[in-house]
Amino acid sequence: MIKVHGLRKKFKDLIVLDGIDIEVKQGETVAIIGPSGSGKSTLLRCLNLLEKPDEGHIQIGDIMLNAKKYSRKEANELRRQTAMVFQHYNLFKNKTALQNIIEPLLVSKKMKYDEAKKVGEALIEQVGLAHKADNYPITLSGGQQQRIGIARALAVQSHAILLDEPTSSLDPELVGEVLQVIKQIAEKQTTMIIVTHEMDFAREVADKVIFMADGHIVEQGTPTAVLDHPQNPRTKRFLQQSI
Ligand code: ADP
Ligand code: MG
């Protein structure tokens, strides 16, 4: 489903991804953890070419891309395979909650408005915000805005959803409602890669946990293996600090 092989990325002289190999099976949820600056965001951004990788192969669904040499058509095809949820919700401020969700359906998928609205209404219901459909983002809490962001990512029905610390900018009391929505989506066999600091959430929801440091995958395995019985001293140290 998702296969990454030998992915490398430098910013000038700084090596940020130093040969990353990842496999995510269809329907799996993978949690990526690791210290700040270890390359987690860059990895997700390389997967949908928001950042241009220097080297390596990325396969998502049927689309395979060689980072060294690809056409614009291949890049667009790869981008369509994933939807991204960011730390900051990136909603259109001048559009209502429902309009935000259906925007990609109208623009990218060229869906008719009535059909897009139907899809959007089902999704806003799924994230528990049907009663806020006509609200503008500014009138929603951070947690509600992020749930709309997640519904928008679901709307495009891509092969996989990439979430980069989706709860990090939320007040603590709003984190739970967003994690709950992500958990429900994970249970529906959506393929997901989520960068998170929420260890309890990773333990509960992820099929696989990947620990990254300094542009490397240091350790990966089941949540129990990585979070409860880490083998690498670096992982142990990180987990002790994150309690
Ligand atoms: P993480 O998400 O794990 O905190 P990032 O992927 O954001 O890490 O960053 C990894 C490293 O790459 C950091 O040292 C960061 O400063 C650097 N970096 C990230 N984006 C850029 C950029 N656009 N230009 C230069 N350096 C960057
Ligand atoms: Mg990051």
C-alpha cells in the first residue's frame, strides 16, 4: 500500500532524512514518534511532495515514483494518493465548515454541487459537527476546526491520510475529541500515518509504531514492542522523557 525505500532529503548541508524505509499495509495505522527536529514532518511532506525528496522510491497505491527522476504527471498522481492533516488546521476562513469539506470535491474532483454537499454532510456528521455546518472557522473551537480538517481530508477519498501532530496546537481539554475522531477513522480501516506525541493514543490505535531520531528510523514494531519494551537506548531515553 505504502512503500518507501531509501528516502533521503537534505536542506543545504543538513541531512534530514538519511535513508528511510517504511511499509504500511492497506488499512494499517502507523504512528511516528520521535524528538523535535528528527525529520518526522519532512518525511510526511516528502510523501506527498510538499517537499522534494533527493533520493529514494515512494510507492503509494498503484503509483510508484523515483525521487531522482519524475514527471509532473507522476508527481500529481502521487499527490492525489494522500490527504494531509496539519498541526494548524489550514481551513479557509471565508468558507463555512461544510464548504471547507466539500471544496476539494468541487475543485479537484469536479463533483456536482449537490453530490458534493451530500458527501460533505455525511462526513460532517461523522466528525460530530453536523450542527456547525454553516459556521465559519472563527466561530469554532480549535478541536472543532481540526475535526473539520479531518473531514476534509476524508472527503478526497485518497489511499491514505497523513496527519502531522494533529493535536499539538490544541488546548489539552480539546485533544480528546480530536483523537476520538481519528480513532474512529482508524477503526474503519483507513490507511493512516500519524505523527504524534500522544503515546497512549499510539498504543491504543496504532498497528505499528516507528521511532525516528536524526533522520533515521531507530526502532519500529508493535506498540507494545516499541513503547513498552524498547530495545534501543535512544528509544528508551526518549520514552522516559515523554512520560
Ligand atoms: P520534526 O517534524 O521531527 O520536528 P522536521 O522534519 O520539521 O522535524 O525538521 C527536521 C530538520 O529539518 C530540522 O532540523 C529542521 O530545522 C529542518 N528543516 C525543516 N524544514 C526545513 C526547511 N524548509 N529548510 C531548512 N531546514 C528545514
Ligand atoms: Mg514536525
